[in-house]
Amino acid sequence: MKNTKTYLYFAVVLLIFAVFQGLLRKSVAAEISDEAMFALKENNIQIKDSLGNSETIEYVSNDTFKNAQNANNIRQNLTEIAVNSDNIEQTTPKNTVKELIWFQDGDSVFEKLSIAVVIDVLTRQSFTVIRKGGTNHADVEPLTAEDTKIMKSIYGGCWSWNRRAIWIEIDGQMYAASMNGMPHGKEIVNANNFNGHFCIHFTGSKTHSTNKVDAAHQAAIKVALNTEP
């Protein structure tokens, strides 16, 4: 009988201890607010209760989360840039040189007394010209003595009737054309060391002497039109 009472006494003590332990854990947990728990989780903090039991909260930190967001945003931006670049490459023409139909748009595009830049297709040398006039084609002159010097060097130091493929830049747009390199006729510019003018032909233009399309000029124009600057 005495032994039975002793066992019951110890059982009651153990039961009371177990209940007390459970209440204590709840009390510790209640003391940690939701905001505090979130902060602990954000920084991967290991927390312990009053009985020494520990739990490691594995959670992505706030900085890591922000970095991941930033990296994702960067990747998205780069993707958008790549798509836009592809679109630009597809829509931008490889050859920016245009064909100028002389008897259709010649006088309106290359007006008399307007200034333009001539670029030799073969050598890529350039010089400035002014349009003197012309009806079947453009009669032009080098604007300065330095321009005349460059033009003559393109022809190897000797004036020539030979046709050369050129690009002529007018108001920022390049057009396919052909020129000869022989001073002739009258001039309007003084002190440019060029006695007369020379001829620039465009698609469909004609010579003044024959009033016909010159095959050599037209062939040179095609070379300029099909060559990338």
C-alpha cells in the first residue's frame, strides 16, 4: 500500500512538471511577436526556448531577396534591349544610298547653287562642290582650291573624262551618281583653281552634247548604288 502511494506521488509530480513545461514553452513563444519572428527568419537566426531546445529558421534574407529581384530585373531589361536591337537590325537598311531619278526629282533634290559633298567610291576621298546649273545632268564645280586639289588627286593628278562611281551627299542623304574629271565650259566660282565645271550624272540623265543617256555613266551609277558606304 505504501509503495502504491509513493508511485502515485511521483506520477503526480511528473504530470505537474510536464504541464508546467508546456505552459512555459507557450509563454516563451507568446513573447516573440509576429514582427520579431519575421525579422529572425529574414536573417536566418537560430532561436532557443528557455529549456535549451533550438530551431534554425531557414529563410531567404531580405537583401538576398532584393538582389534576386534586381538580377531578374536586369535580365528582363537585357532581354528587352536584345529584342529591340534585333528589331533595329531588321528594319535598318544595310545600304543607305538612294537612287535619284534625274528627270523626276533631280532639280528639286539637287537645286542650283546648292552645296553638296562628293565621295569617291573607290578611294573614299571626299570634296565639296557647288551646282552651277545644267539641264540634262548637274554641272558642278569644286567649291575651293583645296577641293580641286582633292578631286585631281582622285584622278591620279591628271584631269580625265573617265567616269567614276561616286556618292553625293545632299542635305544628309547619300545618292548614287557618276562624275567625269575634266574641266570644261564656264565657271561661276573664282579662285578655286578649276577652269570651268565638270559633270555629275544620276539615273536617267543625259549628256548635253548628244542628248542621250551615257552608258558608262549609268554603269558607274549602278556600282555606287550597289556598294555599301
